[in-house]
Amino acid sequence: MEVLNYPETTFEKLPVAIFKEAQDGAVSVAQEIARLIRAKQKKGENAVLGLATGSSPIDVYKELIRLHKHENLSFENVITFNLDEYYPMQPDELQSYVCFMHEQLFRHVDIRPENINIPDGRLPIERVKEYCQAYEQKIEDCGGLDLQLLGIGRTGHIGFNEPGSASTSTTRLVKLDPLTITDAAKDFIKEEYVPLRALTMGVGTIMKARKIILLAWGEGKATILKETVEGKISDEVPASFLQQHPNVRVVVDEWAAGELTRIKTPWLVGMCAWDDALIRRAVIWLSLKTQKPILKLTDEDYKDGSLNDLLLEAGSAYSLNITVFNAIQRTITGWPGGKPNSDDSKRPERAEPAVKRSLIFSPHPDDDVISMGGTLLRLVDQGHDVHVAYQTSGNIAVFDDDARRFADFAYGFASDFSKKLDMNVDKMRAEYEEIVAFLNHKKLGEEDSPAVQDIKALIRKGEAAAACRYCGVREANVHFMNMPFYETGRVQKKPLGEADIQAVVGILREVQPHQIFAAGDLRDPHGTHRVCLDAIFAALERLKGQDAWVNDCYLWLYRGAWQEWGVEAVEMAVPISPEELMRKRKAIFKHQSQKDSAVFPGNDKREFWQRSEDRNRATAKFYDQLGLAEYEAIEAFVRHRFM
């Protein structure tokens, strides 16, 4: 469903369609492409499409495949030109865009092989210029691009047109921006394996398309989307050149739209329908903008901040300040499980029952302590029945060398204790040699063998169990779910399935929690957090009409590994003392395979404990700036109301 609030603004220089979910936007785009293909078929003409790779178009391709299989959409008249390819790159390598396009679209539809065009990453360097000119000419010979599909990189690149690209640039060999290389590392395991160059259509090539659709999903794209849509045209943000095109559609979800003026600060656009949440957001924004504590804001501050209508509705800055200050102050609690024998009418959590069953879902084996380790420790210290459910094995995030090291240990243990434990060391030796041979010959990005997957999973499992022991969680309360969608041995995962949802249903029914904590950190670069959260939502949706305990269960969403909640959204803020922060750090240190350098660090080079502490301290500083009590650190939560 498309969100149409404030459809006309003076800030947006490109037409933006905002959808509640990325899936809805992707379906809308796929249907538009299908209409184009069918219209061309009726005329006996080819539909010439410019296609993109990366995560943004995947759901568009899924819907096109569905339309082909179930609604007779034929691709026989479709000619495609892909935007780019890494250089050098063999087409059969897992990271190649040839491999990507065939896996995500081409092998599922009836497109003719001769109609598929993808830049050739195998070319010797002396032939690249001539090849690029021929690629341009072939597009022209086919009548030009009817529609160009684009994603957008965090540098603002479209295709691989990095900052500095000219608006008239054509297909060529380019150097990749360091940030682009960092973002690509998740597909290549390590940054040093990412090619430094790529072949790409130019900005000028893209701008010749008769229609352009730009896709952007998720909070990670919010900042660059705002620059593209609302900023000035500049080669520093190549996507901003799209403002000069007469027929562009920008399709985004609510998360990607979060920084747009009409979404983030709608009072700067026009009149607002004020509710408590919007009022709180506006007052916090004004406090931070003026660098004044909330209780020091004046009528003049509100007027200068374009909040006249809010001031008029509230009556005075004084009453408005008091109301918002009190609401924020009530989010602060040292009792995340509820304070027993107290008036809980103004507290985030209920006083009863005094001892709660608290179920913490952790997508990866370390998200619990990284993102809410201080709160976990507090819940245990205050006597609650704390359970931790690790949703995935996290096995792909273990270095091959660690797997080899643990295989060496297992074989050494078997050899030394074979007689005492009556073990078959010959069988163990054969398994060990097979593991070593696989690791020695493993290709970049290749799926791990089942034995290696198991070893890596055991490493993560042992670390998670050690962290729970350190935090005081009973061993019987530690659950390893191994949700099937994750177990591919590769970065790319399977879609959420029935078995995944049933695994969550099972643990919920077993524990019957009074409160649930789940990861709402949707900037996770691999998408695992999103799938894990969707599984929890789906499970609760099924249970709420069947199990009575669900009616009295709170669901709290935490963040922290990749981002933190904005203060305006926080509904429970748990202060962390310096001593507790050190205990949290030591719990994180139990995850030794993630220490010093993680397999998938994302774009943040700090270790997980460092980024976690910095975010917790930053949240505390925001509260301090607003005029609230000063704390060492704060872990923040938002309540999701599913009933």
C-alpha cells in the first residue's frame, strides 16, 4: 500500500512514491514493467530494459518470475542490458553479476539467451575501451532503453558511477569508491577480495532511457536518498543528476523515506495533524536544534522553528515543555522487568508479576549481549526467569582458519583420549582429513561443506553458552533454534518458511513469556534481523487468538549492533552504570570468533563492543542534552503493540 502523506512539497525535486513495505513497492514496479512488456508485445515490438543488481531489485525480479509462471507474462520480446559488472570477473564466479542475474531472474523466465547483455568482466584491459563503445552502440541499435531500473549506493552511485562521474559519461571502466568496496565485502568475505574496478554504463547512458525507476529500501539508504531527492544537482551525488530527467519515479519504503523532510520534520512542509508522538518528535528536534534543554524552550524558539501551529494548539511553551519532558522522563527505568510493589501506571513495564519470564530473541549468537547486554544482566540480577533463544547458528560469520583450528583440537583430543574413551580414531582421522582438504581448496564464496558448517556452528554455540553463563542465565534457559532459512552455508539465505515460523511458535509456547525482547535493528547488512523479526511477528499473530498468555505479553524491540533508536521513539530507557557497562563488555568478549575482526564488520570498522558502548553513551548524552538526568550509558527499547 502506497503512503500518500504530503504528496506535494517544495523540498522534493523528484517524484517519490513511499510504500509501507519494500515488498509492496517491488510488486508495484514489477507490474509496471509487465505492463510495458505486454504493451510492446501487442505492437510486435521489443521491450528494452536496463537492469540492476544488488539487493534492491531482488523482490522486483521475484514478482516478475511469479507473473511469468502464474499470469503468462512472456519475456520472448524482452532485450536486457545490465548496468555493470566487476572487473576483472569470470562469469561463473559466485560474485559475478552474470551469476546473479541468472539466479535471480533469467533462468526462471523464457527470455532468449541472445537477448541478454551483461558487461564482460573477462576482457583484457586493451580491449575494454572498444568493448564499452560497442555496448553503447548495441543499446542504440536496439532502439534505446525503454525503462532503466536503478538501485542507489551509499555514495550516491547509480550503476558504478561513483562521485565525480560526469553527467555525460558513457559506458567505461571505473575505480570503485572505498565505501562501495566496504559494502561489497559481504559478498566477497573480505574487502581485499573485492575487485577495485568495474565496467559500468555511464550517467549519460542511463539518462537516455525513456523512463527511469530508482529503488531504495531500508534505513541505510535514507540519508543518501534525501541528498538525491532534495539536494542540489552535483557530481558528488551522481544520483542527483536524475533531477534533470523528465520521466523518473523514485520508489521507496517507509524506512528509506525516514530522512525526507515531509516524513522527518513535516512541520517544515505545512500544517500537521498533531498527535502525542509527533509533538514529542517536534519538541525533541527543537531542543537539539537550539541546543537548549526542553524546559528552557521559549515561545520565540517555537515560532523561529516553524512550530507556530503547535504552540497555538498547546497554548504556551511552558505547558508543552512540561508535558513532553515528563513523557520522556517516564521512559527511564532501572527495572526493565517492572518494579515490584509500585505504582506502574506511569512506568514502561508492569509491576506484576514480580518475577517475569523474559524471553530474549537473538538473531545471531551475540546480538543479545551486544545490543542489550546491560538489560539482560539487570533482568538476571533482579531475579527474573530469563531465557535466551538464539535464532540462527551464525556459522557463516566464522573465519575458515578458526574452523581449522577447532578441527585440529577435535582431532587432537580424539587421538589423545581414544583409548580412555574407547573412540574410533581412524574414523575421526578420515573426517578430519576431509575437512582439511575442503578448507585448503575452498573457492571464494563457496558454500561450506556440512562438516565445516557444523564446526562453525559449534564455535558460535559454545561462545553464546559461555556468555550466558557469565551473565547468570541458567543453562536450561538457553535455546538454540537453528532456523532453517539461515542454513545455506552462504551469505544469501532462503526466504522465511513455515518451518522457521513453527520454530518460533514452539519456543514461545514452551516459555510462555510475560515479556519478549527482539532485534528491531533492520540495518543489519545481511537481512537476517529482518527475517528473524518477521518470524516472531508471524508466530505471535498465530498465537494471539489461541494462547491466553499472549494477551498479557509485551514485545520490546532493541537495537545497538548497527544503529540505535532515536530518542523520540524510545519507550523504555534502561540506564547502565560504568560497572555494568564493563560487565556487558566482558560478556561480549566471550564471543572470541567475533573479536578483533569479524567476518562481516559492515561499514563500521570498530569492534562490536566499541560500537555498542559508543551508541549506549550517545543515547545517554541525548537524554542529558534534553535536560534529563546524566547517565554513563542507556540501552533503549521500543514497544511493538501486536494485540
